[in-house]
Amino acid sequence: MDVKIKSRCCYDLTLFFITLIMLSLGCKPVNKQSKPKNIIGRDTMVMILADIHLLEASLGIKVFEDRKMNETRNHIKEKIYKKYLVNKKQFRSSYDYYAMQSATIDSIYIDVISEISKQQAEIKK
């Protein structure tokens, strides 16, 4: 009987460790994006996003946009990128990187909202 209990105990421990190993292997981060070489700084990203969202709001959201509206949007976005000395590819890779970090992108958007509110208050003066 004593051998049976030891055998069961060894089996339970083995099963426990196999389960523990399987769980730890399954909890690795999935497809973590590496930091881009020329990432846009957080504060600059806030300003770019504020300008882009103000642009989007001023042009309105339409389900069916004509080509002229799309060209206007893209032209103004290019001016925004130039204003902050970045390009579209750099903006996209930086945005994708920040978006993979939920706490970071959340705090960026809190600051974007604050910046837009500040700009609105300036206009009302």
C-alpha cells in the first residue's frame, strides 16, 4: 500500500510539473514588435495625432468619399508630417509600435484629447 501511495504521489507531481511547463510555454508574448529605429517621440506623436484628428473632424466622415476629398486629406496629412519632420512610413511604424502597448497608446490618446481641448479653448478666447 505504501508503494501505491508513493507511486500516485510521483504521478501527481509529474503531471503537475508537465502542466506547469505547458502553461508557462503558452504564456509567452505573441509577436511582440521591436522598437523602430527612428521612432517618433511620445510628445511629438501626441501633437501629430491631435493635428490628424482635427483634420479628420474638419473634413467630416463620409461613407463614400470622392477622389478629391481623399486627395485633400492625404495632402494635408503630408503637410502635418513635414511640420513635425517625419514621413508617412515613420509615422505608421511608430503608431504601430505604440498601439501594441495598450497602456502607452491609452496615455497618448489621453494627451491627444487634452491637446485638442487646449486648442479649442485657445480658439474660444
